[in-house]
Amino acid sequence: MSTAEPITPRAVGAGHARVDGPLKVTGHALYAVEHGSDEGVTDPLTAWVVGAPVARGRVVRVDAAEALAHAGVVAVLDHETAPRLTETGDAELAILQDDRVHFRGQVVALVLAETSEAAREGARLVRVHVAEEAHVADLDEGVDAGEAYAPEQANAGHETDWADGDLEAARGAASVVVDQTYATPHEHNNPMEPHAAAAHWDGERLTLWDSTQGVHPVAGTLAPLLGLDQERVRVRAPYVGGGFGSKGLPHPPEVAAALAALSQPGRWVRLAITRQQVFSLTGYRTQTRSRVRLSAEPDGRLLAVEHDALSQTSRAKEFVEQTATAARMMYAAPARRTTHRVVPLDVAVPSWMRAPGEMPGMFAHEVAMDELAVACGVDPVDLRVRNEPDRDPETGKPWNDRRLVECLQRGAERFGWAGRPAEPRATVDGDWLVGTGVAAATYPTLWNPDNAARIESRAGGRYAVGIGAVDIGTGARTVLRQVAADALGVDVEAVDLALGDTSLPMATVAGGSAGTASWGTAIVQAAQQFRADHGPDPAPGLHTVSTTEGYPDTEGHALHSFGAVFAEVRVDRWTGEPRCTRLHGTYSVGRVVNPVLARSQLHGGLVMGLSAALHEDGVRDPRFGHTVTQDLATYHVAAHADVPPDLSAEWLEESDLLATPFGGRGVGEIGIVGTAAAIANAAWHATGVRVRDLPATPATFVGGVRG
Amino acid sequence: MTALRLTVDGAERHLDVDTRTTLLDALRERLEVTSPKKGCDHGQCGSCTVLLDGRRSLSCLTLAVAQDGAEVVTAAGLGSPDALHPVQQAFLDHDGYQCGYCTPGQVCSAVGMLAEAAQGHPSHATDDLEADPELTDAEVRERMSGNLCRCGAYAGILAAVQQAAGAARAEERA
């Protein structure tokens, strides 16, 4: 069998509670460095990262004498003494292999000690002598120096530039033009569990308890770096304290843990980076600047969409946020132009953060749409309906089932949009200026091939299902069991699911909202193959392993999810303080496998979008090249009191069998898309102050709201 | 090294600690009590919250040697997977968590907060400082704001805390 067949949903669609809930609420679920003597992690060493004190230069000498003299310090590894890597082409991962300093905070030494206190003090005592070189850590400085370039491609393989139609003619025919620049700051994923790993090298095999979104991807990256066959690297991640993209690709902490273990054969080493180090060693969403130019007819129908995205990357390793890709498919327009340019700086390496591309890109695009609605005197919901494309503008393919208009209309009804005054500053409640706003959301249906699952029959009609997927909090452990139960035609209680271990069949990353779709399809295919191999009533101990090659119909259709986000914002007329008091999203995401868990995921995306709209700001000091706001006090993420009293998410009842054999797409990312724009648009409606730079803070409004 | 006695989740524990050791590290690294989590080590995230002599406390901000003789209750001591504390059950009922890393701290914080409110402690969200505080949603959100949840499970946590608060009030009346 080469592909899975659609299944009949029974458990799929039911709101099963998280199977790991009792372990989590009591604290018995064990995260990376928490594995202890029960698992053979006895008498571990603690490793501590020493970061580069400059943004660019060379390490002249690492003076470890004082550190080594400190009681409990066992060793200090630097670029001369650390174990050698076989591959050093990836400058982010090839730590301690040469004397180059690419960014402030880069790993330049590792202290190994008997206790965490000694390791930390040892790290303080290490003297790193550097030959500092002039650096550039500011986007504008890089632009002014003429360093912006067109990359070969953007993240996820998107084309750098893409255009369509006669742009000049469309511009010439336009009677309404919105032409503005929108900016988003550096944003940091900040999962609650900082990146951490416990590693052990026995001379033959490397074993890791890791905090990652993909155990197989980590093993597949570390093995060639270390010159090992992949079978000699075992990675386990039963529980992971969030990731949001920052644990999607291996980063220096994992390499550091592996090098530390290699240097101490037979001894476990634990490495948990500090919250401060999270800001420089685990990726982040680069700041973006989007110039969006919308050319339209007087009634708001688009004639041309232009989106020029600028971001920065690290000279150590290129990462290009695909900010302009949503503009290629979102609305109908006869002409279109999208570009990505990037400036290399001497800074930490950016990477994935929840909905890379769509999140900052749709902030820009959807605020621009709101500006167009105002310019044309058209209701913002109607404007979007008016620009609905009947097929994908980018590929020309028919949609799988694009239901954005229904999301907008249902969301508007649920939110109470009707009767909203068109003009800003129309509603005042005491000291608060009150406004509402809307934005659309979209996320592509991604799907990863080469996932495999193992199905084994057990006594008493039970089945063991194994796949090396990771549950980072999404609920994979719960929903994959539901999918497996339906694929096998048994109750969920009859399924024993194992995941989070490279000893289980190959699984791709928990990312791109593709986890449940990719892994679930593999499980369905393996279950169907198992039935073909062993029948409906198998003897215990029979098994089938099957790898998926393809399922979604990406050849014939453009597969995307859509949504509509509505926000109410209040801004204090004296202090300019903005508060989001209502937030609602209506989504089209295919069949929802588990409504309880999907609602939590969508809520989480909405909250993170709100956090980006009003709070998060990674402030870099260009003089030194580091993030000043590198902790959870100065880099504020939304807390309980910031979350709207009225927060809700709903979805359309549907099943997308073009996407998966169980009809679902993905819900991890779309909740963050469009949310910041809806809040920014509501803030404009409240105050008349147009928000084009995130985050919107009291300073954004205080000059414009008085009186 | 300093000798220390702690009661942790009902069990008396004796240990020698470095004077630099925080209570959190003593629990996690010396005693293998990993229910309290380390999210920031700076008292900014709340993941390390435990009940210290009955009150919620950030275990990363106190040195172990300062707590000789103290009673520490973690989420693992409040209930077990087979016999959950009502607050823990409420978190399950309302899916008040996702990755689970902040969760033991949220649970301890909620238990401590409910006790504070019952004792009449006001908060920033309290209008009348003289009256017994009513645990409105705004009060709960304010009082729980020291516990960050990056998964954004706040709506579920709020509902869970309100369920537990309602159950506690009902018990009080009965």
C-alpha cells in the first residue's frame, strides 16, 4: 500500500482529556534534565555555557586557571580543547571548533563541574581574551552600508521574489492607494522550559534526554556532526516544556551537551541554559519591515498587491523570514509583486518562531487592508469578502476548500460586528476609548513525507502504536491515540501509544502545524497495512512498520487554512495604556481531531498574538550586539492579567480529505496569524492612531489620545 | 557545606548543601524532587512556585540554608496522579495547561492564592481594601499573574481556579 485511505471518525472529533494530564499537574512528568537515578542518570556533571563577550572577533586565549582552581570544577572546554566535530559547515552548530566569534553570547567555552553552583561560578571565573573587530548589529546600519541582498530563497523553500500581471498598468488604473511601511521587532520564542539536555557517551553510543520538537531530526543532525552513524545516537524527549519553533531545529545547546559528554566518557552531563542564554542561542524571530502598497478601485477591489519585506540575518548562518509569502495568495488582484531582502549582521542566528512569515507578514498586510477599507469607506469585513479569489493566485490551482468568507461572516456574527461605527473614536467608556478591529488569518497546509509508524498486536485485543513524534504540549500523545484507534477500528483504551524516542520509527519535526497531519497519516497507513497483513483478529505479537510517501493532494489543489480574528481594544485617554478586552477567532482548519485540545492551541496562538501586539520587544543594543531585554521581566510575555476576559475560538465543521485521511489539517500556528493586526486595527478604531510598529504600547498612543 | 533539614511533601529529608544552593536547586538537583520547575531562575516566571510553610513562594529566590527546618509542599505533595488535589483535578477538567512545564507552579500558586484570598488579603484588583475580597475573574487573573504560561492556557487556568474556588466556598458553607 502506498498511501493511506480515509478513515471513519469515531474517536476523532471527541474531546478526550490529555492522557498525560495527571502526570503534568502533579509534576511527575519528567523533562530533559530531570531524568535521574531511576533512569540511570547518577552522579551527573553540570555543564555551563560561557558566552562570547563581544559581537565579532577572535578568541585569543581562554584562561581557565582560576575556574579550574575552583572547588568542584572538573574541566573547561574551549575551541582548542573541545572534541572535534567531523562537519563544521554550519557555523551556528560548529561550536568550539575555531576561534571565530560571530555574535555576542556565542558559546566560547564550557565549564563542567560536580554541581551547578560550581559550574556557574566556574563560568564566571573563565577569562576569555578576545581580539575584538568592528561589528554591525543594527539593521539600518547594514542597509546604509549597502549590505541588503536577495537570498537564493526564503525559509521553507519559498521563492525570494514572485510577481504576476502588469503592475504598471494596475498602478496606473488605481484610484485609491495605500503605501505604508510596517515593522515588527525581534521576538523570542521563550518556551517556559529553557533548552536543556542530559547527555551520555559510553565510547560507542551517545544518549540524550533532550528538550526538542524532533528527536529524529536531532539525531540526524548530531550524528554527521560527530562523525557517528545515526544508529549510535539515541535521543529521547518524553516531555518538552514548549518550543514554538525554537526547539524545531537543533541549536548550540544540544551540540554543547554532546561535546561535554564526549569529553567525559561514561559520565552523564546535564546542560540547561539560562533564560538569558535562550535569547542568543536558540533562534528568534528577526525584526521585519514590510513596505506594502495596495492599489485599488474606488470600491476597494484590489488592482495590485505589493509587499517588499526586509529582515536581518546572522553572518554566521542565513535565515530568511518568508514575510511576503502570504501576500502571494491571500486576495485576488490582477497584478502582484513580492520580494524578500535580508541584511547580514554580527548577531545571534534567527530561526523559526510560531508561523514564521505569516505572523509578521499578515500583520503588515492586514493592517494595510484596514487602511484601504478606511480609504475606500468600505467595511473591513466587506473589503475582504470583495477581494476573495476563486483560485490560488500564486499557483493557479483550485482551493481545497477556502472558507475565509464564512469565517469572516460567522466571526462577525459571533463577535457582534454589525452596527460598528465606521469612524474612529466613536465610542468612549469613562476614561477608555473603545474600538473594534478585524483581520484575516491564513496558514498553509504543510505535510512531511517519510514518517513511519509501527503497529503491534498485543494480548486482549490491545495494540501498541509507536512513532518517534514529540508532544511539546500540543496534545500529540492524546490525538495520535485517537487517530490510531479509528484507523484500527478499536476503542482508544485499546491503544498503547509510544513516542518521543529515536528507537521508535522515524518522525519529522513537531512544527509547521504539520505534526498531527504527518504523523497521523503515517499511523493510519501503518494501521491499514497491519490489517492487510494480519487481518481483523490478529494473534498477539504480530507487527507492521510502514512509511508514508505521500498523501495530501498538493498537485491538484492549493491547501491552506483560514481564519478571521476580531478584537476589542480599550485605550486609556490619559495614559495611552492599551488593553485588549475581547478577542475572538473563527477558523477553517479541516476536521478538528480533539475540540478540547484544539481550542487550547487556538487560544494559545491568540494569546501569543496578543502578546506580540502589545508587549513583546527584543531590544538590541547595537553598540554591543546583544539583546538588552533578555529576561522575562524586561521581555514581557502576556501574563494572566493581560489576557482578555472574553477570549474565544471556534471552527467550521468540515473534513478535508485532500489533506489527511482523517480530514484534519493543523491548528498550531494559525491562531497567532492576523491576531496582532486585528488588535492594531481595533486600537486605530478606538483612538484614530494608526499602529504600524509593534508592539503598540502607551507610548504609541499617549500623544494622540489626549483631549 | 551546611547541614539542613527539610520536610518535603511530608517526608523529612536531611542534606548537606553548598551555601549558594537555592531551595529550587536543592529540591531538583539534590533531592530529585523535580515537580517545581526552573523557567528563569530570577523569580520572573513562577514555574518554581512551592508552598513554603504554607505560603506560596518562589523557590528559586530563596537560599536553601535559609530554610532549615522548613516545610515544603510541591505539586507532587498536593496530590498524586491517582489521588489528585481538587485544584489539580480542575486543571484537568478545564485543560488548564499544554506543555505542563509551568503547571506544577501554577497549581501551587493557585492553592496558595486561594488561601490568601480566604484570609482576606487584598490585591491590586481589589476595590475595597477593608472588605473580604470576592474572587472575581479580574481578581484571579491579577493574583495569578506571577505565573507565566507561554502556551497561553490562561483561559483554562482561570476556569480551573474558579472551579476550585467555588468548591472551596461550597465546602465552607457546608
